[in-house]
Amino acid sequence: EAAVTQSPRNKVTVTGGNVTLSCRQTNSHNYMYWYRQDTGHGLRLIHYSYGAGNLQIGDVPDGYKATRTTQEDFFLLLELASPSQTSLYFCASSVQGNYAEQFFGPGTRLTVL
Amino acid sequence: QQKVQQSPESLIVPEGGMASLNCTSSDRNVDYFWWYRQHSGKSPKMLMSIFSNGEKEEGRFTVHLNKASLHTSLHIRDSQPSDSALYLCAARGSNTNKVVFGTGTRLQVLP
């Protein structure tokens, strides 16, 4: 089974703080994704990437930057965190292809005070 | 922006009963649908996929797809308490790499 890990698992920061969420997949998947999950909104795509150095804009990108440094590693950066970014963040990966399922990491719960 | 609508928002069925969940996309270019299941405190995990018109059955789970109406449904027969979870529908068009998720149906199966 595909393995996707995330760190930290929980994070508390203050408004205006700087936060980096990390994701690593060890399955040689091309695609990696960052989602946020909020009650009533389901999973919303923030950014995604199809390889090292590549970045694609998702549906809710405002306030977020992302960087794919290697095939395995995808980072989500919040440079001026706001309370509206309090959420559960999931990273996922998939192979390339129309039929590809996504494999999710365990999630990071972020609280911005 | 494509939207994926799911209904009902929540559903309670007795153990052994049938649960029926619905999902419709607003994007006429959608070609691929998935159903993911997310147990409480866990991450989503793919349950079933369907890409062609018709029906697909895996054990107690059956999915239907009608591409003309952009509608898919998931049916769980002989529901078990362990089926209690959030069920997320996901859809993708043939002209994009983005997968859009619905807001989910929360299923509770009562013993």
C-alpha cells in the first residue's frame, strides 16, 4: 500500500506566524496534492504538483505557497497565518493517469490563534 | 469552477439495511468518478471507482454511473456499524488533472 507521511501531526501558531507543513511519499508517484478539510466544505485543493520543481494552482490557493523539492517531498507554506487557515490539512499522492486513485497521508491539524 | 454535490448530507440506517448515497457533478467534461470513505479521525481511502456507464459491484458495495446526467450513486447493502463514516465523491474531467471532491455524506449505521 502507498505510504504518505506528514509532519507535524498537530501545530498551533499565532496570527501572523510562519508555518511549514511537510509531506513525503515513498511510492515514486508523480503527482502530489495539498488539501484542506473543513466541515461543510469537504476536501478543497490548495496546490498540486506533477514532479520536482513543478507547481500547479488549486482551487483555494490564497495565503498558501507550496514547493516540491524532490519526487518524494512536497511542502505547504503559510507565511502570514490567519485564523481562517485553521483546518485539517491532507497531503495525497498518485501515479499519473486518468484512472489514478489518490493515497492520503494521516493529516496535520493546524490551529491559528 | 466545477462543483460536486452530494446528498443526503447525513444518513442513518439500521444494521442490515440498505444505504444509498448520491453524487452529481456540474461539469459536463467529467469522465471519472471515485468514492472515498473516511472513518472518524482517519484519512480518506478510495472505496470504489467507476469510469463507464452502468454498474459495478464489489461485495456489499455497488456503484452506478449515468454520464449523461453526470450522476453516480453508491449503494451499501447489509450495512454494518463499521460502515459508519464520511463518504466522499470525487470527479475529474478528461481535460484537467484536478480532482474535485464533494462535501460528503455522513453515514451512521445503528446496531
